[in-house]
Amino acid sequence: MKSVEPYLSVYEYTGRASSFNGIGKEVNDAAQRDNIKVVWRDLPIEVQRDNYKQVATYPKSFLDKHFGNDPAPQAYMIDQIYQKLLELENKFNILIYKLDKQPIHVDADDDELPF
């Protein structure tokens, strides 16, 4: 079963009006440039005005990317950290194995520590 991506208006996504500060136009221009499908939704009658009866909505993934909330880079970074952790764990296990095979003898008079 295919999941349907939610479409949100800029207001729904940011929680702020977007027509007065130019963010709505900026998002629409970016959507047009990136060939993003824009879905127009009728506004409730009580908030409609003569020149404002519909609102543009955009895929949430597009809005995440546009506003810098894209989860993909975070997932990539987590994967990189996990891979590095596996490498370090492997090196640690090799070190422990070598230490178990060769006991360390420390002579108190041979202490090379500077303190």
C-alpha cells in the first residue's frame, strides 16, 4: 500500500501568515522552479475574501527541504556515525584480544610517566 504524502500550506507548516512577509511567494517560486506539484485547497468560507478564496499547499517533504528541516541529511549523518562506531568497536575488540594473549608486565622502576 502506497502512503500518501501530506500537503500543507505555508501557514500550516510554519504557523505564521506568509502572504504579508513574502514567504508564500518565495515558496511558490521555489516549487515552480523545482517542478513541485502545487495543490490548491478552498479556504473555509468564514476566512475567504474576494481575492483570497484558496490556499496553495505543498508536499511536506518539499517544505522540509525548503525550510532546512530535511530529515534525510540527519539520517545520513546517523548512518555515518553508526558505521564509525562499528569500526571503533571492531578495533577495540582486536585490542582486547591482543591484550588477553600477551600479559603486560609493568615494573614500578620503569615508569616512563612524567608525573
